[in-house]
Amino acid sequence: MGILHTYGATVRWSGAGEAGTSSYTAYSRDHEIHAEGRPPLLGSSDPAFRGDPERWNPEQLLVAALAQCHMLWFLHLAARAGVVVVGYVDEPVGTMRVEAAGAGQFTTVVLRPRVTVRATRPVDDAELAALHRGAGEHCFISRSVNFPVRTEPVPLAVEPSVLR
């Protein structure tokens, strides 16, 4: 059996107002997510579900967590392979289907990482694709979800030469 890690947080609803949940429209979806030693995350529901568009919603956090996890594994595998990554940006997109009764689920998340490497040795898109596959195979979060997480990397960028 592998090593077990435990993660905790506190989610505190702050949107009761005067009426609480006396009706679907009476309460705010605002809440805060706390974890020891970290600043709070301000959360709400998606604006489509009466949430505050200036706060994080659970769906965004899930998509971001998948992208973070993939990136961290990619960077680890790149360092191990001698690929010097100097830039990494991802603009992931998650698709969620909501059914007539209001229940729903994610159908897919697509990661679109844009990687910039330093030209310390030849690196090509095929090598980066292999590193992305490895990251997908190792990412704890993508291995835990029941929908596909696809990676569609943007073609490789090489750091411009620095004039000296």
C-alpha cells in the first residue's frame, strides 16, 4: 500500500443574509475556503446559478486544479529529462453538461499548455508530447476524475537568444 496523504479545508458560507434559504433567490452563494496558513479563497457558484462573477466557483477550481497538477508533474518530468523550461502558460477549458433535473457532470477538460524552453539542447514537440503524456499518467487529480482530461499543447516555443 502506498503512502497516504490527507488534505483538509474549511468551507464557510457567508451568504445567509436576513432570510437564509427561505427561497432559492433569497440567499447569496458567497462562501470562503480556508486552509491553515493560507489566504482565504472567495467562492460562489457559477453566475449561471446565481453566483458572484467576481468570486471563484467550484467548476473553475476543478479545472484549475487539473491544470496545476498537470503543470507540476510536467515540470518535474522535464527537469528529470534535462529539458529546461522557462515558461509555462495553460488556458484549460472544462465542459460541463447540466441535465433537465438540474444535476450535471463534467464531460471533458482540455489542457492547452504553452511551454517555452531554453535552447540548451535540441527539444521538439514530440519530446514535449511525451512529457505531457507522462504528466497525465502521474497527475493525482486527473487520475481521480471520471471524465477525460485531454492535453492539446500549443507548439513549442524556444526562448529568444539574449544578446550579450
